[in-house]
Amino acid sequence: MKKIILHLSSRYSSFGTFNASKRYFKIFEKENFQNYYLTGRIDTSDFDKKKSKIRLFNSDNNIFFYKINYFIEKFINYILQKKKSEMYWSHSLINISILDKINKLKKADIIFLYWINDNFLTLENIKKIFSLNKPILWRFSDMWPMTGGCHYSYDCKKYINNCNNCPQLVKKNYFDLANIVFEQKKKWNLDNLTILVPSSFMEKKVKESKLFSKVKCVKILNSVDTEFFNFKKKKIKKKITVLVGPFSKSDYERKGLYNLNSVLEKLNKLDKKDFKFILFGGVDSSKIKFTNFDYKNYNFVKSRSEIKKIYQKSDIYLFLSNQDNSPNTVAESLSCGTPVITFKNNGTDDFCINGVNSLVINKFNSVKIVDNLNRVYSDKKLLKKLSLNARNFALDNLNQKLINKKIIKLTNQKLNDFKNKKF
């Protein structure tokens, strides 16, 4: 009899962190499992409602309450957050649960959790899922599971012991929302949980976390479709085309927009016009200091074919995010033979090898970033070597067949361990 797998994710989408849950779901479509996906929102065209095993969480007359809860949570966050539109924060406390009505949840042999915020699952929902006495794999898309509400902690280390008085929230004397959220998470029964992380960055955070340090944690890198994101020989051009992004209107600081402006200020002072820029992600280009440079802003790119062409026409990818978790864009760029200029400890350490397929400095420094940009401009042989190595790295380490086998092996092992009560 086929084992039933249930995937729980806020969205079914091909972009951002949701691409991982969609990718995992499709892995098991080809295996000997009954495969179901429960979500709050569908943002993709490759979806056949009649044939699909994807179900909307809010489909049975609960959509009104779902939307009300969503906007209440966003309103509370807006009131309490210091930087209203530049950081992402979720309390996930409001609880109008319909999970008890979903038979697939009770019938599932194993449950996969992914990014479950935006009022898709509440803290109480998650507690109930953990109490079902079923094996659970949770792929951490960011730091939210281990914090009092933030999705990335920046320099804050409170998640290691006890979140309280969150620096991302305005101070309120009458209650401490971060501590309330953190205390609720302490009530989760984690006996049947295995954490899946796609990066050394997130693996380190999990091991530091008071909530999850004793839970088994497995690192499996994000895969990339190397056949689709293919290598295209790059022509030698007078100007170097630099890809920058992706940026998010809700996360400018973390995604490195201010780092980019710092780099551009240095380049502008040099009065060099050897570079042109391609910008992507949801950002207003007026916020970026492209004073002396040609640039094109593609904004949010919804087409895989279009983003592939962008990677292929770029000579270098300038990735300046301060904190990230195995970004898909970096893997896709490498697969297209576009090397990366970046710095350590921002989620790219497993992909980007200094002097081999990328140029990597220890920590963000705008002068050193500019030096590396000038280096690839003046040394075309180096740029060609990095490009070829980028493609080969993706083929050898990130191809879907390799990564899929690891995920299937981990799932079967989890099912067997649960059956034999080896936790």
C-alpha cells in the first residue's frame, strides 16, 4: 500500500522560498507515494484544479475568515514593527483552525512542513500537527521557527536562549509579543521531528537554537534544473553586465539594497563607466544610486524563461544579501555559467567558492567588492574560468537527480525509523 505524504506550505508557487515546496512535491509525484499538497494560495499557471492533488486550505467557505485573520495579523505587525516595510515579522497567534476537518492530515503517513506563515498555520495548528504522533520533516526556509517572530535575526542572538523585547518591534510595556510567541513554541512536542536545512548558514542557526538544538538536523542543498538553466557561451563585451538583486520591498536591509548603494557610491567616485547593471526583484529603482551607469530594471520576473535569459546575458551576479538561506537565484545563476561576487555567512557558502566559481570576501566591504568588480573587468581569462567552473559546479553538486535521491532516501529513512521507533 502506498504511503501518504502531505505537504503543507503557504503557497504553491515557482518563485522564492515556495519554489522549494513545489519542487519537493513534484519529486514524490514520480515515486511510489500518494502525494498531497495543502496550501493557502496558488500562484502558478501549471495547475489543473480537476486533476491536481493540490488543495486550498481556505476552499470550504472559510476564505472570509482566512482573509480577515490575514489582515488582522498584518495590521498588528504594522503597528508594532519599527521598520514598517523593511523587515518581515510574523506572530502567527490568531487561531481559526480548520485542520481538524481535513482527513488527509489524519491519514498522512508523513508530513512535510515548509514556509507556513501569512496566517496559513498558526502556532496552535503546528502544536496540533506535532501531537498527531506522525513523522514530520520541516524544511526551514528562514529563521522563523526558532525565533519569537522575526524571519531573520540580523545581529540579534536572543533566539539562542530566549526571545524577548524584540529589537525589530517598537517597545510596548503592556506585553512582550516576541516572548509570547517564543513561549508558545516551547510547548511543541518535537519528538517525531527532523529538520531539513538547505545551507550551512541555517544549520548553524538550528544548532545554536534553544528550541531545536537537540532535534536531528539534515542539510540537503537546493537543487537546480541544470537542463533548463543551461550554459550559453558569453561574448566578450566592452562593458561588464552586472546582475543585482533580488530585492524585496518588505526586506530592503536584509536583501542588501543599502550594500548595493554603498558599492555604487564607490564606483561613482571612480567615474568609471565600465559596467552596466541589470536589476530584478520588487524594488523602486529610484532608491538605488545608479548615477553614472546604464541600468535596466526588470522588477519581479515571473517567467522562468525570462529569468534564464537574464542570467545568461549577465557576466557576473553581484549578490549582496546580508542574510539568506541557500538562495535559488545563486544556484540558477551558477548553472547558467554566471559566477557570483559576494561575501561569506549570507547563505551562499555552500555554493560560492572563492577563486573557483565566484569571488568571495569574508564580510561585506564596499571597497573590496569594487576591487572584485574591477578584477573581472580587467581579467577576462579569470571571468571565463569562473564561468566554466560555475556551470561545472552546478552539474556536479546541484543537479536534480542527485538532490532528489537524497530527499527520497531521507524520507524513507524517516518512515522506517518511525515504524521501528528509533528516534
